[in-house]
Amino acid sequence: MSNDLHVWELILNASLVVQAVMAILLAASVASWMIIFRKRALLNATEKAADRFEERFWSGTDLTSLHNQLTHNQDDDRGMVRVFLAGFAEFQRLRDQGRASADRLVGGAERAMRVALTREMDHLEHRLSFLATVGSTSPYIGLFGTVWGIMTSFHALANVNQATIAMVAPGISEALIATAMGLFAAIPAVIAYNKYSNQVDRMELRLDNFKEELSSILNRQALAVSGD
């Protein structure tokens, strides 16, 4: 076995257990990167949609007109827009029924917004747990492959009268690739999980604040309608 052995040859010459570990880590890494790119696009789109909506919402436009426009325009139908649509639609429905107190009007809108907010957060948090799992377990999976490979290398020396470093070095090199692949899968997953979790938390706070602000506006409208 030559000293300039390539990584691919080391992988091919590894034991079946180590190769299985490497395959698992490779699959986890590919899946992680797919989630990372998709989650990045989703969170960025949600934040930009929220920015556009808040600009329109606080421009002084009539809420009924804004609701009608957003209902017929589905381009930004995500995040804060869905919270608004759910709350204001329920407010309108109860108001059109008549004989509804201000507390009932606002309470119904708040419940609808709370449900919409929960659904949005579930959507934003989807598969973040997978990144956390990959980040926490991949190094240990890689370490298992390394330990197994080293055990196999030393076991092969049992029938050798005189062992040299040249005899065990290739096997140890093969085994250490598993640890390297474990770190390669774990590090991006951990970084992405921490970054996206922070973004999701900030978006949740932003949506919750908007929900409270809209509730206050709807409360004033409900008091005007009911005459309380």
C-alpha cells in the first residue's frame, strides 16, 4: 500500500462497518445541507414578507381594504400576513353576525391569530430538530467508526510476529476518516441550527408583538361598533 494513498481508496479499503458509518454520515450531511438551504430561503422570505406587510399596515390604510387586497393577492401569504388575515377575518365574521360584544369580537380575533401564529411557528421550526440531531450525534457516530476501524487494525496484528507502524497506519487512516466525516456533518448543522433558531425566535417575538398591536386596534374598532 503506497504512502500517497487517496482518501477515496482509504474509504474503499475500509471495513464494511466503517463504510456503513461513512455512508450514514454522508447521507446525514447531504440531508442537512438541503435543509439548511431551504430553511435559509424560507426564513429570508418570511422576514421580507413581514417587512413589506408592516410597511403597508402602518401606512394608515383601511384594514378592510388591506384585508381584501391580501385575500386576492397570495404572493406574500406567509408569516405575519396569515396572522393578520386569520384575526381580521374572524373579527369581520363575528361583527357581521351582530349582537357581539367588544370582548367577544376581540377574543375571537385573538384566538384565530393565536392559532395562525402557532401554525406559522410550526412551519418555520420544521426540521430544525433534525439539524440539532445531526449536530449532536454525528461526531459520536464517526467516533464509533474510528474505534471500530482501529480495533480491526490491531486485531489483524494478532497473527503477525513483528508489528510495525507501516502495518497499522493505513487501517488507522481509514478509521480516522469516519471521525472527519462526523465533524464535517456536525459542524455546519450546529452552526445552522443556532443561527436559524435565533431567527425563528426573533420572528416569533415579532409576530406576537404584532398580534398584540392588532388586538388593540381591533379592540378600539369593536368598542366603536358596540357603542360601549
